[in-house]
Amino acid sequence: YHGLGNGGELGHISIKSDGPKSKCGNDGCLEVLASGTAIVKRAKKILGKELKARELAQLARKGNKKARRVLEESGKYLGIGLANFVNIFNPELIILSGGVWDSGDILLNFAKKEMKKRALFNTEVVWSKLKEPGVLGAASLIKNAS
């Protein structure tokens, strides 16, 4: 969705009014709470070291409660954001990608659980099968603009 030309900045919807400050100036944006960068920061705070989503998922699968907590908290925020998208757009399907992709189903399951509590409609959410789908989206925009 492009609105008048710049719509679709869904990463900058506020999902926690007293959350951390975002680059856009808002507090508690989805991006600062559920992105790959946010997960690394949360891991540093909770586990004392910078870990990416894949490493956290591996630790969580081995029973590390702190790693699971990081993914559960991040998944909750992602689920709140997804529920907002669903309630606004009522899509048939949401395809996720980005820095959290490597966490696999652990993060996604937490997000789906939270989304289900808050969304008015039932929408399927999956990880992209492509590692960098944004490149294809950008190419599509260029092609359709001409």
C-alpha cells in the first residue's frame, strides 16, 4: 500500500507507548521492538552478549530459558504489529522476511499466538522462501512505474 506515495511504513507503527525511541521520533515502534536489530539488543540486555536470531533459536532449542525469553518477548511485539496489519488490511497472507528470518518457527510461533489473541480476522503468516525478497519487490516497483 502506497497511500499518496509514501505509505506503507508499517515498521513505524507504535506498539508500546513507553517503548524505546525510534529513528523516526516515535516511541515503541515495531521496528525498535521486533526487528533483527531489536532482538540483538534484547539478547545483550538479557544474556549479556550480542546474539542474532539464529543463535538465540539454537540456544532456545537446547533449553536456554533466557534465549527463549528474548524470542518470546520479540515474538509478542511482532504479533501485536501483525494483528494491527491484519485489522487494518485484512490480508489473506502475510509473508515475513528480514533479520529475524533465521529464528525459524520459534519466533514465528510466539508472534502467531499473540496475533491470534488480537486480530479480528484469521490470516496466515509464513516466512519468505526467499532470503532477500525486497530486491524483487523493488524491481517490481520499477517495472510497474514504467
